[in-house]
Amino acid sequence: MAVLERHWQAFRRRPQLRLCRWVFASDEQWLLALFLQEQSGIDAVSNDIFVVLRTPLQGWQRYLEQALNELTEDIQHDLTLLDQHGLSVDLADAPKQTGQDAVSRFVQYLHQLSRTVRTHTDGALVLCLLPESADDKATLEPVLTALLQRDLPADLRLLVADTAGSEQLATLCGRFRTDCYSSTVDMQLPKIIRQLAALGSPTAPDVKFRQWQAELTAALAQRNLRDVQYFANNCLLICGQQTWPVLAGSVHLSVAYAYVDHRRFEEALTRYRQVIEQMERLYEAGDASAGQLSIMAWLGGGGVYETLRQRPRAIDYYQRAGDRAETLQDWLLAIESYRRLSVVHEQAGSTKASEASYQRLFELAGMLPPEQHGAARLTEIGKRYWNQQTTSAGRHKADERLSQLLGTNWRRFNNTV
């Protein structure tokens, strides 16, 4: 985190800059989530308030409309919680659609929010635009262009992420040089992995396996399917020679992931089924670690079935994953299984089944220590559950349940995970 903190401080030392663009390796963007989580706690590097919007990215005007809705809902929720605890904060409602375009209404609300924040802290209001998904060819460039061309609040900053090798915002920073701070965040994780893998005798089977596995990991990050297959076969050869079936299962899971990434779904499902068949035999013989791999294969296969809209099969796989995770008391995987169940049941129109999955998820979340709440993405899950409620009574009940689990400030607007 120290690397990201230094990058953030370098950006903040230049007050004329309004946009911070960090370029990550494709397998390192999760570091941004950790950084943002840290900024919402006592170890924050500044007084800046980070507001994260994960609105799916579509057409830029549609995106701004939906992002404004997400922002105002989050803020209104926080204001309600503050009012319940005797803390009154005045903030005007978001502007209505009365002739104003989406950009104008979005910027107007940012001014209102910035004025309110300024009365409570000397930090900047940081809007993190991190879409959870994007339509084909949709990028943030027209969104950011529209915003940077407007009169934004003086103490507002924008934070976005880009991916090395497939940058989408490089030309934007070229056009807005006086506004944009762009930096490549090079954590050199592949190099570190290779160095660690080489520790020990170079002829030892475990060292050779670790080295091939490190190359496999790098190939996955680079989305190079041919290299994935080559390095996976080398790993599997050693696993066969040394009778390491569980390690072989983990390699097959990596290959399945690569097939999914390249939309070769049938080949991915073949690998997932192969892992399940092999690991279940080992699990029945008493190998708990094999049971863990079955969970991963059920979740992976369920994801493929969900993508293919084969929801009954997805539900079956997710339920198997949840049942096994509970048996092994792996609460994080159990929560992830029920999260997926809740979503696919909702997609299938089964509201009661979705509700039951959420309630089981919240029960299992009670097993987690507070420091694992971020890893379980409980706040994100809670927001989805709260937004799914269709009545004020339902939202109030959801609020009570989530406040009991996560605390009364569970949806505080600088919470990021």
C-alpha cells in the first residue's frame, strides 16, 4: 500500500490537477480496492473522502444518469442514518430532469455535495469512477471529457484505473495535460513470484513445479492462452510423476479460467467437470483440500452456466459450492456461493429464493471476524440487497439487519468495499 500512498500524495501535492489515472497490470487492479478500503479507516493517508461509483458503463449520457442515481441514493442513505443518530446535515436533493442535460445535473449535484463536505473536513471529495462492468467498446473517456470540460468544484478530484497493455484513457490525458496525473503502478509481482519460485535446488520437483506455475500465472495475466496450455502441461507432467493430484486439480482450474476468459465455455466446463470428478473421489477418501477445489470448480462452472443463461444448472452448482463450504467451515467461500445464488435467483424471477439466499449469507457473515468483512465484500452485497427492496418497510428492515451485522455506518459514503 505504501506505493499507492506515495502515488496519491504526489498527485495531491499538485492542486491544479483534477484527474488521477493509475495504470495497473491486468492482475493487480485488486490493489486499488485495498487502497480505497484503507482510506476509509484510521490508517488513511489523508483527510480526503473517497466516494466509489461502480455503475455499469454503457453510453456516456446513460452512464452519467445512472451514476447520479447511485450517488444520490448512497448519500441519501447516509443522511438518513446520520439523522437517526441526531446528526443533521443539510444537502439539497439532486436536480430534476427539467431541461438540463445529464452532465449539467451531475456537475450541479457535485457542487452541492462538495459545499456540504467542505463544512466538515479540509480534505478533497474524491469521486472514484470504477464501473463493475462495461458494454462492448464502452469506455470512460467521453464521460471524463464531458466532466473535465465543465466547471467542477475546486476541491473535487477524480480517480480512475486503466489496464497496462490495453489502455483506454491514454489519449484523454494527452488532451487534458494540465488536469491529468497519469502514473503506471508497477508492483513487479510477476518478478517477485519468479524469484520466490526459484528458491531451493533447481532440480527438485517442487522447485521445478513452482517455476512452471509462476510462468503459468504470468501467462494467465497476459491472457496468452497458448502459453497457459504449454506451462500447464509442464506442471501437470510433474504432478503425474510425483502423484500430486490436488496440485494437478489447481492447474486444471487455471486452464479452465483461461478458457472462460477466451469465451471457450465448453472446454472450460470440461475442465471444471474433470476437477470435480477427481477431487470428489479424494474428498470422499478424507482429503479436505480436494473438497476446497471442488468448491472452486462448482463456482467456476456455475459462472459459465450463468453466462450461458442456463440458470438451473448454475443454481445447482452454486448450491453444491455453498453446502460444501459450510461443511468445511470456509465462510468466505460460503458467502460467495450464496451471493451468487441470490443474484441468479433474482435474475430467474424467484424473489423468495433470492431472499432466502441473502438471509443465509448474512447468517454466515456473522461467523466472520470484522477484518474479513472487506474480503467478503459485505458492504457491496448489502448495498445490492438494500437496493433490491421495493418498499420503505423492506429497506428499513434491511437497514436494521445490515446495521446489526456491519455497524450503523455500513453504507457510509467513503466506504469502498
